[in-house]
Amino acid sequence: MTISSAETPEVQRTSWLPMVGLFLAQVMMSFNVAALPVSLGGMVEDFDVAATVASTTIVVYGLVVAALVMVGAKLGQRIGWVLLFRVVVAVFAVSALLMIISPNVTWAIVGQALAGASAAIIVPSLVALIAANYHGEQQATAVGSLGSARAVSGMSAFFIGGALGTLVGWRPVFVIVLVLAVLIFAFSFTLTPIAPDKSVEIDVVAAVLIGVGVVLLTLGFNNLNNWGVFFADSAAPFDVGGLSPAPLMIVIGILLGQGFFMWTRRRMANGLVPLVDLSVLRSSRERAAVYAMFIIVSMEAALNFTVPLYTQIVQGRTPFDTALAMMPFNLTVFVTAMLVVKLYKRYSPRAIGVFSFCLTTVALVWLSFVVTNNWETLPTILGLIVFGIGQGALVTLVFNVLVTSAPKTLAGDVGSVRGTTQNLASAVGTAVMGALLVAILGLSVGREVADHPQLPESLVAQVNLDNVDFTSNDDLRAVLARTDATPEQIDEAVALNEDVRLRTLKYGLLILAALSATAIIPAGRLPGYRPEEIPEHV
């Protein structure tokens, strides 16, 4: 049923002070996540550990969030959102303090585990608290600000983290997280209290099914490159008859996910309280919104993986250069996510969604043709801006569709669905893009080397082509210097490497464009109207 403007009651505007705290909470989580990769080099040096060990902090945070976010939604309903929000913000502050004073990498890993557990409750609480504090157009603006917060915090973490890491060290980066936590705690006293519901039960079986399933899916996708896409590589912790554990984890994770849905449906049919009320995904509109959210976040993760790969690994440039390369995209996402709510009065979610996916598709196709090894060219910047417009509009839109389609009592469930979808999509987007790029690169290098007249088989045999990966020109020259290659042959190999790398990037962008295009038709199932606010009743 369409809600006309004539039928919509006048909504009294409320203070934006509560939203400042909620906005900063999203900034705090996103800043913490974005600061971890920037801090890896410093942690490796301070703790005297391998980069893979230091990167465990990133993995642990993501796994804990993904495993606990649905349980977090029920805890918020049972204990009370405002009280629990204050508690977990305080725990997040403790996690930042552990990062600042950590004498070894174990302390840092524990700190990020605490941060992940806190974020698992903060993510659904943001939706529930927005629903309780804002209505109508203010609510739409508030939801949109969460998408822009992710963009601005990711960009600022690159700049601030890179500057502090270069001039002072990596630990002061987490002083910013600590300060944010203190500010959020202070602003939490402006929030409208939500009465706890002691009747809410936590379905332990469903929590185990979805928790273990999401962990296995995340681990599996994140390690496709390291452990092997099909057969186990030497880096795999174990193998099953020679097969890599990564795809096996993905299959088991999918089975556990299906088990979670079967169990939850049976529990709801028996009148029992589920871990997540599946009525938030009841209609094709909500399912289309979740699918669109998965595609959006996975595309963003793939792009955020690809640009640093080329600027830092291939070109040997600094995190500052990466931040500059990503600035057109991040700034556009930030601005669009805030402004797109102004279009809701004129256009339906269906129209905005279809148009935005068309924008992202066109932008990615454009980038695949104009991109060069220099990301600062005008055509490339234009492509990133157009992609950012589509991305920013979609991030806000699909979240709004989910929020406005559910009753206020299920706002926490919407938040947990959002958190689970985003975590999975981020892992899948990064891992699949990485695996695709490496596979395309390996095939292209093998074919080009075999057909190259100036690179004889005797020279190729001296280089290991079994595990081809992205490498800079300087590293390639160093490898070839240990062979009997002539200076002319080294120059030819470097030129071939540059050409193949660029073509691989173009193919990757075309694959992303195809993924974006697949979402255009499902976007047509988004609502043809937008309710004014989260409905009071189903």
C-alpha cells in the first residue's frame, strides 16, 4: 500500500545530538578496521613477528563480529539498547587501550577480539537507537549518515594513520579510537531509553549454527589465495586428501547456514522466539535489498583491495598515495550517501536502485577501458566519481529499504542482518577478486612468456611460474638478476609484466561490471514507494 503525503502526519523534529554519538560510533568501528592495515608494518617491527601473525588482529576482529552480531541483537532487546550500548562502547575503549599499551602481539589480538565483540552489539544497536530517536525524513537522513560515516572514516584512517605511522608510530592511531569511545559514551546520555524485554530468549542452537557457519565462510573465502582454490598449497594448515581446506570450509559454512534457516523456520512455526525474525526477509522487496547490499559491499571491498594492490604492491607507493588515489571515490560516496535522501520524495527506491546500478556498471566498464598505471588521470578520476555516486546512493538506499520495511520491534534484527551481510560480502569481495586477479595474471603470464621470441625456454625455466603473483618492476629485476638473462631480456620481461598486469586489472574491472549488471534486474524488485518511517506494527 502506498503511503501518500496527505496521509502522513506531521512529524516533530528532534535534536541531532543523539545522532552525533551514533554517527561517531560508526566512525569509531570503521576507523578501527581501516587503521589495522596501516598499522601492520609498525606492529611487525615492534613485536618482532611475521606480517601474517600481525594480520591476525584483522582476522580476529572480523570473525568475532560476524559470529556474534545476531546474538548481539537479542542481547540488546533483552538487556536494553541504551544500557548495553554504553557498556560495549566502554569495552571498545578498553580494546583501544590494549592496542596502545600492548607489549606483544597477543595483547593486540585480545584487544581486537574485544573490539569485535563490542562491534557485534554496536552494529544492530545503531538501527534500534535510530528507530527510537528519529522519524520520517530525519530517520532517513540518520540512516544515510551511517553509510557516509564508513567512507569518511576509511579515508581519514589512511591519511591520519599514514601520517602518525610515519612521524610518531602506529600506537597513537588507536588513541583516536579511545578518544572517540569517550565522546560516544558522553553522547549516549542524550539517547531516548528503550525498555528492555525480559521475555526475549536467545536461541543457542541457532547462534551456534550461524556463528560457526559465518566463521567458516569468512575463513574459507579469506584464505582461498593462501591455502589454494582447489588443491592445497604449502601454506595450508592441513589438507583433506590433497584438497585445500578453504573450499571445504565454504561448503560446510553454506550447509550450516541452510541449517540455521531450517531451524529458525521450525522454531517460528512452533511459536518460539527465533534468534533472528525471518519476517524481515519475508517479501521479495527485502530479499532484493539484502542481495543488493551484498553486491554493493562486495564491489566496494573488491575495489578497496584492487587499488592498494596496484598503488602499494605493484607501484611501490605509500599509503598516502593510496589515499589520494581513493579520495575521489570515498569523497563521492560520503557526499552522495548524505544527499540521496533528498531524492526519496521524488523517486522510488526501485527507480533510484536501478539507476544507481546502471551508474556503477557504466563506471566500471569505463574504468576498464581508460585505466592506466597512473590512477591520477582525469578519465580514471571521472570513472571513480561516477562509481562513487552509484555506490553512495545504493549503500543508503538498501539499508533504508530494510529499516523501513520492518516494525520497530525488529530494528535490532535488521541491524544484525545488515552486519552479517556486510561482513560476509566484504570477505567474499576481497577474496574472490584476489583469486580472480591472480588466476588471470598467472594464465596471461604463462601464455605471453611461451609466445615471446626474446624470452627463451632456458630462461623461463630459471623462474618459478607456478605461483605467479603481482610484483613490482624492481622486484622482478632483482629476481631476473639472479638468472643468466641479458639486460635486453630483463627489459623485455619488465615490459611484459607491466602489460599483463594492466590487462589483468582491466579484466578484473570488467568482471566487477558484469557483477554490477546482474543486480539491475533484482533492483527492479525494490519497493515502488518509500514508507515515511519504520512502521510501529508489522
